[in-house]
Amino acid sequence: MSTRVLIDHRKGGAEKVRHPEKAHRPDNPVARKPSWIRVKAPVDPVYHETRNLMRENKLVTVCEEAACPNIGECWSQRHATMMIMGEICTRACAFCNITTGMPNALDDDEPARVADAVAKLGLRHVVITSVDRDDLADGGAKHFARVITAVRAASPETTIEILTPDFLRKQNTLEVIAEAKPDVFNHNLETVPRLYPTIRPGARYYQSLRLLDRIKQLDPSIFTKSGLMLGLGEEKMELAQVMDDLRIADVDFITMGQYLQPTVKHAAVDRFVTPQEFEEYGAMARAKGFLQVSSSPLTRSSYHADADFAALRQARSERLKGSQNA
């Protein structure tokens, strides 16, 4: 495979290099996926309806930008994860397929367009994420709050989950978000601390952990959630420690899925974790006290998020009843 896989054809017109910051890196051949990872191409007409609605509202989705393997299934159920604040990220994580560079200015009309799409899709639960915006004084926290407010106004029955960047070196960002009261605050740790320098070099493990802990302190009613990619070279005991760290921060929900290498210039897959191992890691997480656990090769942060949120809310209710009866 050549560096041509880095060329982005999706916008039409002249070709452009999607990952210029990775172009100098040596190639990591993309390993053939095992049978339990392969998915069928989308054919459901609802998939195309969802795609057209995203285009009409000029919205970016992480489903497309991150090349999610579940896009066919999710869009066929009208589930799309909105990615706000543009499609250009200020970070260059070794695992991520989103374009790196200097982003454009924020679009003041975007909250209204997101809200309109949520209402038209009739979503019971929506996941809203973003690129990293290190160029903004607040990292985009106020924009997140405006989107939450707009969705609440347009679709008051829809529950809202946000998947945020780490707001590294930004002040008072979580207070703004907590005041907007999303139903779920999600921030992914992505991998174990040992692998941060190579996999997530622009981030800091304890900053991400502190973020999850702080939002729970500000508003204990907000569910917190975090996700890990497996198959990057992590060890079982390291995963167990990350789970313990998340529980100390009172995180409610953990997701674990297989890392898939987007191009030859991205971090290589160390190994494909088997479905049985994912089940074992899921059992480990449940034993540590998470209210909700999703662990499978194709699990992603927003995969089956609506059903998972319903289960999460039910689990909290049952735990509260149990503590009252004790």
C-alpha cells in the first residue's frame, strides 16, 4: 500500500492530502481483519436518507470522518453521531482518521442545524462529539453548551450525550458544560497510560481522568462514560488499572472495542482481540462496579448508545433502590 490512501476525495475538486503530518512516517502495513470484524456494505435505503439529511443540514459526522465500521447499521436506524466545530482537528493522534490542521472559525448557525437534524430524525438519544479545538480560548465548551440548548428546545424528549475533547489547559470549561446539563458526559481515555506518548501524544492521561472526575463533582446526576481501544499493545493488568482509575472517578459506563488501523501511516494493530477476550474484559469491568459495560470488537463510543442509555438509567435506578433498602 502507498501513501495514496492519505488522499481525501470526498469533498470533490482537487485532491488533498488528508494527513500531511503523518506523511513522513514509515508505512505500517494494514493487517487483514479477522472474520468477526468484517461488516457488510450499507444497502438499506434509510442509510441514504440519513446521509442526505446530513448533507442538507451541512453537518459533519464522526461516523464518516473516523471511518466507523458500524456506519451502515447505525445510519440504517437513523442514528448518526454529529461532529461539531468543523472537520479539522488541532491534534494528530496516531490512531485517528480525522484531518489535522488549523480549523475554520466556529459556525454560529451550527447549533440550530444540529437541532433540526435531531428533530427530523426523531432521535430518542443523540450523541454529539467534536474535533479538538486547541485554538479556541475555551476549547469549544460554550459551543457545546449552545448545541445542547438548541437540541433541548427543538426536541425536548431527546436525551443528549456529548463526547468531548480533553480541554487541556482551558479554564472553567466544565462549569459551562455542567450548567447546560447533558444527560451523559463522555470522554474517552482511549488507551493505557504507557501508550499515550505514541498513541495520544497531544493528550495527558491524568487530565482526561480529572475531567471525568470533575464533571461528576459538579453535577452527580450527569452520567459519565469513557472508552478504550484494544489491540494497541496494552496488557491485561494495565487495563485493570485503568478500570480502577475510572471507578475511583465514579465513571458509570465503560466501552471497549477493537482498534482498526485507518491507513498505512497510522499506528499499527498490535493484535486482534478475540470476542471471548472482550467478554472476559466486560465481566472484569462489571465486577468492578460500572453501571453499564459495552465490550466487543465492534463496540464504539456511540454504538447502540440509545439502548445503552436506557439500560444505564435503569441500572442506576435499581442500584439506588438497593441502597435505600439495605
